[in-house]
Amino acid sequence: MVGRSWSLACNACGKCCNSPPALALREWFVHRSVFIGSIAIERVARRRVGERLIAGGVERVLDAQDIADQDALNDALFHRAGAREAGWISVTLQGYDYPSAGRCPALAQDGRCTLHEAGKPARCAAVPLDPLVPDGWQPVALGARREGVRALGADCIRDALEPGALSLIDGDRVIDTTALERERAALMFERKLWRDAVAAALAASPGALAALKPGGRLTIAPVPALLTVARLSPACRAAAIDVIGQQRTLIDAHVDAALKRRRPDERAFTQELRGFAQAHERALDELSRPCAPTPSSDPNFVREAEIWLGSH
């Protein structure tokens, strides 16, 4: 649909914040006492010319330029899964919590975000736009998002430029791409920081991905990311050790609360969190042993990484 405009009339009700967000590693380091971290691994299928995207009354039939735009964005953000038609593997840091909670752990009791002033994650700041699709596809993303929030009882995404609302799209143009560009830039920097290393390790163990279908998700403890950055410098190593300590405390608190609730549907998740705790224990043991930092051909990048992680 061409020429359609959109705006956001958000009243901070918190209804769309019904799960922990995707995070940059540095955001997790800052909010390590709020979010249990995980690594989410997903297959991203390649779109095809003529494919129809329909959501919330918005339709887009993909042409060759659409495919080129999405391919270029996926190449920048994700990792090729093999041949061109095989698509990509997405490796992302993700907050993790009991699904039964039904809310982001950063929400206050009144539904408002406790991180709004302190700096909420870039993915949250981009909502309701989607950094993972090209700017030209944002109306479809908004249509899908509107369907979702309406199902939750909210009516904040409007398909017109309304007075008092935040203007998002005017015709075919995203009015302010700052939040989209910020999240994409973070994903691209963290490819070099840790995501490329984790993706390479996954590629070396194809059995781990064999059963992962497009749209499916595999969740693992965030330890590979921590070990990767810890090898950059003593400062990064110290920061990773501190995060592990905070995570062990947070996981223990979540598991203790679940044991008191005694919900049978939470048992499998409790076992997963206990597995995370054990993985953190092993990582702490590894990081406690003397080890020289990995030699780097780019000391400037090490400095950037230390600043990025707040460990300088």
C-alpha cells in the first residue's frame, strides 16, 4: 500500500512489554541485575520476488529491489547459513524469563518502564518500528504490530498522522530513522565483538542447527559471548566476571521464586535456568585461571570494546 501514514499514540501502559527484550551486549552489562541473559539462535529464510506480505490490513508484494534491500540488511546483521538460498543464522543476545511472568522484568507495578530515563534498550526504543526489515517495509511491520497490541487491549498504533501522536511514517518515508539506525549499528559492531565468533562455533558444529527450521529458535546460555569478550583484555575479563556474578544471583532469585510458586508448567524452564547457572559456574572457573589476552591486530578495537562494555 503506497502513501499510507502512521503514528504512535503511546500512553506507556506497558501492555506491549510482555517479554524481555533483545539486548546489545553492552545493554546487558549495564542492566545485568535486571535481565537474565541468553543467546537466541534463529534461522532467517530468504524472501522471494512475488511473495506477499500481509499484516493488519497492509499488503506488500515483494519485487527485486525489496529482495535486494532485505538481502543487504541480512548480510549486514546476520550470518550466512551456507548457500545463498539457505538464508541466514541470527545470533542475538536476548533477555530470558519465565514465560508465565507475561511481562518484561524492567516494568514497574504500574506498567511503566523503569529503564526509560536510565536508557532503555535500543530495540525497545525502535518499537513499533522493526530494525530487522528495510525502511520501505515498515508499514507492514506496523500493521503486524498493531494487530498484536490490539489483541492485548491497546490502540496506540494509528494509520494516520494524528495530532498529539508521534509521527512514524509519512507516505513511504520513515520520518525519523535514528532508533532504527542505532539498533542496526549496535548489531553490526557486536558482530565483530562476539557474534561472528559464536556463529563460527555453531557452523563448526552443524548438528546443533540441524533441527532448527526457519522461524524456530534455539536458546543457550550467554557464556560463549562472555568468554569471547573476556579474551580481549584484562578490563573486559573483569567486566565479564562481574556480569557472571550478578547473573548467578539473579538466576538463583528467579529459581527460588519459581519453587515457591510450585507451578508444574514452570519446571522445564527452571531446569533451563539451572543449566544456565552451571554454565556460568564453568565460565567463572575458566576465567579464574591465569590466561593471556588473545593477541589483537587492532588495539584500537580493543579500546572501542572496553568503552562499549563500560569496562574502560
